[in-house]
Amino acid sequence: MPYLNLNHLNVTPSRILILLLTVGFLMSGCVKRDDTPLLGRSARGNGAINSIDPMLGSLRPVGTCSDSSMAVGKIYDNPAITGIVTASFRDRVALLVSASMDPAQLGTISGAANDPTGIDFSATLKFGQDGKLISDQSTLHISIFDSVALQSSGATIPIRLDFPVADSGNFDKATGTISFLFKDRFGEINFTGTSDGSLVTGVVNFKNYQSYTGTIFNQIPAVLGAFAVRACGIFN
């Protein structure tokens, strides 16, 4: 996967983020799966039907962006947005996927927004005139690219979490405040942030309902990371 090396540029973190989004996030997507825990490095969900790129073997993100790659968002580590989180980014990702797969199968993964490994996501959000999210017209797809995925022979197959229907959400056009929550029997993932009309940024939290072994438990909500995506990539 191509990436940008911004270490030599004298720019602030916020400008780095804007630059990353301007040139487009790394293209990735989600493969349709059954909503059951499967063997191997499978996660969960039943992906929404989008056109499949035969070269990437992944779903193209939907949205109104002129280029499909511009509709891909990033989930990354940014304490300036999330606050200080004791657990490492990899440990947080391992906890997330442990709801439906053995976290020992997770390789190394970077929390930087511009590294080859990391988390991509695409979402389609449909809000009504009242600002409430229309659940059955909203989807979320998360692709986790760890070192194992990048080392695999042939097509790069990320760990995938697909949510074909949303649980709830709100968007206040006056303030730009936005939230969207997706749930399945494994757990929930919640995005909260703001939109300035061009970018949507904020924090991702998650809560598992069970472990991959089938043990049921009530996990305290945890921070996964910060997120950023172009507004044209998620508003339907």
C-alpha cells in the first residue's frame, strides 16, 4: 500500500491531517461476510452491496466524492483529539477484534495516519430533515490492515467489520456536531465528532458484548482512536 512520508515537512499535526485528506486516503474496503464468527482472520458483519474492484478485491466506498479513494476515512492514534489513552493502539485494535476472532492472530499495526498498516473505513450516512440518522439507509465498513495482511500472498485481505444497518445517530447542521452508532451481536462502535462541511473528524469508541470464545461480558466502552474522513465520502 502506498503512503506519504511527511516527516521532513515543517507542518502542524492539523495541517498534516488536512494534507493527508487532500491527496486522498489509502484505497481499501470491505468484503461481504456472514454475521457469524468464522475461522481464521475473519471478523464480523454482512457488507452492504457496492461495486467490487477486481484489482483490489474490495468494495468501493460510496459517497459523492469525485474520486472513490477520497471517500475512504482513517481511524488512527491522536491523543490531541482522543486524550491520553494508556493502552497502545495495537492493544486497542486487538480488543476490538477479540469479539469475533482470536486477537493473537493480529499482527503489528501502526496508529499513524500515513503508515502502510492501519485502519481504513467507509460509511454511508443518511440523515432526515430532523437530523436523525435513517438506520436502514446507513452503513459502515471497517478494514484493518495489519502486518499479516500486508505479508499475505496475492490480494491483500484486511480484517473486516461490516455493519449493513445503523443503530442511531444525529447531525446538527447548525453546529456541525455529528454522531453515528452501529451495533451487532458482537458489540457496538460509536463515532462522535464535528463536520466543517469539508472534513468530518472526531473520536471512535467501541464496546464488545462477547469474546471470540463465546463468553458474554459487559465491557466498559473503550477508545479506539481518532477518525477523519471527507464529508463528501459519508453523507448520502
